[in-house]
Amino acid sequence: MEKEKINAEPAKDAEDSPAPGSASSASSAFQKIDGATVRADFNAINTVLHYTRAAHFVGLWKSELAMITRHLPDRNARLLEAGCGAGRVAVGLWHQGYRHLTGFDFASELVEQARNLAQEQGITGLTFLQADATRLAECHLLSDMSFDGVLFLFNGLMQIPGRENRRAALRGLHRLCKPGGVFLFTTHDRDDPKDTKEWAKEAALWARGEQNPRLVEFGDRYFTDDNGNTFMHLPDRPEVLADLAATGWTYVESATRNELASETPKVRNFSDNCTFWVARR
């Protein structure tokens, strides 16, 4: 669900302006970012337009297709996409021959755009639902289903504020995945050597208690650009591996986007390099 290139030139700090639905800029400046904040950001018009343009004009990445076909080669596999946004990945996979796809997102406006895109292209067999990845047991349409593979692409898992909330999502997706099933997700992370100095400065701010007061934990970022507000948690490798182990997943492999494929200029302009992670239930 990522909206912007995370390593782009610094954008306006989101704390300088009220989050959608906030009573005032003063109150929003000190309110901790939570799921409601992120949902409002994703339902904002600029964000909806950004995702809709991506679904129509950017499409499925070469790296995404490479990892999906490597670990889920059966086009008859039942796949679940968490954080489906406006349908970019699900529609792209349908055109690659995958026919049993269910996507969900907690932003109602994006779910509507995904449904519209499938209808415009005459696609049948795609299901798009509104659901919260951290509260999947409440989605009765999903509770009785099981899947051969689960996707959480475009860094969507890391746009859930709070480590325990991300672990709740990982547990919920684990329950929906068949034994031996595949979980594929992506992250930006703070292990990139070129960002070492930046994260050292950020760590010093946290040590002094001078970090952005809206952030939940070290590794969080929240900023504003022309596409709206973006929350993103950037983990390190030990954090990702620990979270997988704690929620029942077995790590299989990881690779960066740049290692997997040479992406088109549209994709490179749309998002920075990221890490793909694969785990099994």
C-alpha cells in the first residue's frame, strides 16, 4: 500500500498539517499514528488517485511476477492479496493466468476502485473485500476460506503502525494459509548502507526523546507529499525474521527488487528498491 518512494528527497513532515479527520493541526501534531490515521490517509482523494493511476498505468512489476511464479507457479492456486489497493497486483496476475484471486484492503475507496478496474476490463473471478489485516477474524467472508498463497506486496505490511499490530496481521494471514502455503511480502528496510548516517541521527533523536512525537517506534516515518500522507515502518533484518518466527511462519528466502529484475522506468519512478521476503506456513 505504499504511496511514495521512501528514499526520495525529504518531503514535508506530515506532523506539520492535520491528518484527515483531525479536529485541528494542534491536536494532530501530538496524536500517535494509529490504524485510523492510516485508513483516513488511504481514503483521501490524492491517495486514491495515486493508487488508481498505478493500477491503470504501472501494473505488475517484473520482480513481483518473478517471485510469484517462482514460489506459486500453479495458475490454479488460490491466492489472497492483503492490502490490494486499487487492484494493481490482482488484475495484473489475472492477466498472467491466475484465476482464483481474492483481495482485501481496509480503505473502502480503494476497494471500490479495484472493483471498477476489474469491471472495466471485463474480468471475472476476482473478489475484492473490505477488511482490516489486523482484525481478519471479523471478516466473516474470509473466515471459512483457505489459500495456497498469501501476498502482501508494495510494503503494505509495514504501513501498519505498531509491531504488535503487524504481528496480529501476520497471525491472521497464517490462519488463512494452508499448511505448506507461501507468504510473499515486501519491505523497505534500514539496512541499506547509504542510509546508515541518517538512521544513526534518528536513533540519537529517540535516545534523547526528541523524535517526532506522532511516531510509534524507532524505524517509523510519516511524511507528506503531493500524493498525501504516508506512514511507513522500516525494519531491519533481525526484526523481520523475529516477527515471522513469532507468528508461525518459516523463513524461506529474501532478495531485493534490483536483484530480481530490471524494472521499467515507470516502476523505478513509482517506488524505490525494496526487499522481497518469502515464508511458508
